[in-house]
Amino acid sequence: MQSRPTPDSRIDAGGRAAARRRGLGAAWSALADGAEWRQAGRSEFRFAVRAMTEWPVCLVAVRFVSVGACAGLGVAGVVLLWLPTGPHGVVGRSVLVVLLTVSVIVAALWGICPFPGWRGAVAYAVWGDLTILGVALTLSDPRAQLVTVILLSAVGTFVAGFLGWRAMLLHCGYCAAVILGIDAWALCARSASGWSVYLVSGVAVVVDVLMPAMLQFPVEVARRSIVAVTRLSNRDPLTGLLNRRGLRSAATYIVARHRESGGELAVIVVDLDRLKQVNDEYGHIRGDLVLRETGRALAERMDALAAARTGGDEFVLIVHLPDPADLPAVADRCAGCVFGDDQLQVTASVGAAHAPAVTADLDVLQRLADDSMYAAKRAGGGRRVIAAGR
């Protein structure tokens, strides 16, 4: 006699089904997000390089392995020139020599040039995929071609470590298309026995497609976990803005990014007046409400490069100004973001400092903005003071 499902089991099953639907929806959204595809690999590359910068031997190791891989491809190509399955005819040999020469040049560039940026990493992966395919196509036997394309797994390892799952999806699709193309050509040309070609094809699929995809999964999980933990450690739990540590990390990136952008960088310090009185009269719940809503308004209304809560009632913003004459108006807008109602008459003392982006030192600007904010407080609060950067 079968037991009937209980209401609780039906609820649990419904919850699991809803979770699966949400998971499928999130997966589809990630696959269909055109903006993310255009930016594919940028954040992953930044993460990988920053992580390895903390341990410079990793960057040296990547450079050393890349030099060895490119040089090894060149040496392997020289051997292929003399094998029976190697290229036949002047055209095939010439193409192989050109590809091997370029491989040696790329190896030299890895050895003497600075570590590449995101565009360089993408170009390197694309070059590796196309070069290995080019070498394979110069060979006269489909089995030798399939053995050669197994080297695409080396490119897959680079993509997994530096460019993320979207780039890996493209790479795996490319590898599968290459293997299927060689199989189709071998079948049509009848240039090799089918079973041997398919056997090598199976190995190529495992090594080029399945293994890199399996490698990508733990790499992606680890990256996302570290990013989540780092985000929590860099965020203020009450407002969701950056904390002092997060602001310092963001400042380093902002200075590097805007060094050549022209205009000026400004630091604005917003300190709430009478927040202690609000806590004493209405309780900390109302005080937290003021802080939370003020932080939300600063994040949503101000076009800031970074917004942080650095103290109990103190907020710091970093903004880019095409014209420094706009700073007083921007500071007034910051003061207007302070939350209040008929009961909570909260104002803000605002201090600001600015300097040309090309020479800006954000630590110095923050000290000047702090001094300006305290000057505003000494003058009675509810006002702004602007200082020029040095």
C-alpha cells in the first residue's frame, strides 16, 4: 500500500521545483546577457592578476610556462617537418615555418615584455587556438591532426585561469567544432580507417573539451567565493557602502584608471550633525535608519567613483570633476542626501578637497577634506567648506 504525500512533503517538493526554476532562469540570464559577453573575462582577468600580484612568483611562473609552451610549439613544428605525416609540398611547409617563427616571436615577447593586459590575454588565447589549428591543418593524416589539436587543452588551461567561464564556453565550442571538422574531412576523404580516427577523436574531446570544462568549475567556484568574502570584508554591513578598507582598495584603482583622464578628482567628507542626539532621544533603530537611508541616497543620487561609510556618522565620496567649479554644487547635493523628517532634524557638515587627476593623491585629499569638514563643524555645522588640493 503506497503512502500518500504529506502536505509538508508537497511544500518541500514545490520549494525545490521553484529553486530549480530560479536556477535555470539565472543560468539563462547569464547566457543571454549581451553586456556581460562584451565584457567577458575582464573581471576574471583583473581578479587573477591582482591575486598573483600578492605572490609575484605566480606571475613569473605563468610567464615561464607561456615562454616554454610557445617555444615548445616551435620545436615540435620543426620535428613535424621531417615526419612522414608532416606537411607535403611547398605551401604546407611554408605555412608551418611561418607559424613556428611566429611562435618563437611570441615566446620572446612573453620573456621581455610586461605582463599583458586583458586585451593581450584574449589575443594570446585566440592566437594559440588559431596557431594550433593551423599547424594541424598542414599535416597530411587526420590522426596526426587530431593528436595535434589535443594541444588546445593548454590554451583551455590559460582561459580557465584568466578569462572565466564565458571565454571557456567559446573555447570549448571552438575545440568541438575543430574536432568534428577533422572527423568529417577524414570521413569524406576516406584517408584513414574510421575506427582509429574516432578513437583519437574521443581522446581529443575528453582532453580539449571535457577536462578544461571540469577545471573551469572549481576555478569559478573558488573565484566567486573569494570575491563574495572580499566584498563582505570591504563593505559596511549597515549601509552596504564601502568601509575604510574597501575605500582604500578602490582609491588605488581609481587613481590608476583616471590618471590620464583629465579633469580633477575630489574627495568629499560628509559628517552627520546631531546623530548622537537622535540616538539618545529616539533610539539607535532610528539612528540606524538615518545612516542607512543617507547611505542609500549617496549611492543612488551621486555619480561617485566610490562611496564609503568610514566612521559612525561619517561618509566619504570620491568623484571625478570635468570642471572643478562644479565641486560646491556637488557638495551641496551630498548634504541634500541626508535623511530626515519632522522629528529627525539632521544636517551635515561637508568638507571637500580637489586636485588635478594627473597629480591627485587621494590620501592627501582625504586629510584636507577631513580638515574642511571639522572647520564646518566648528562653524556650527550644516554647511560646507571647500579646500584646494595640493
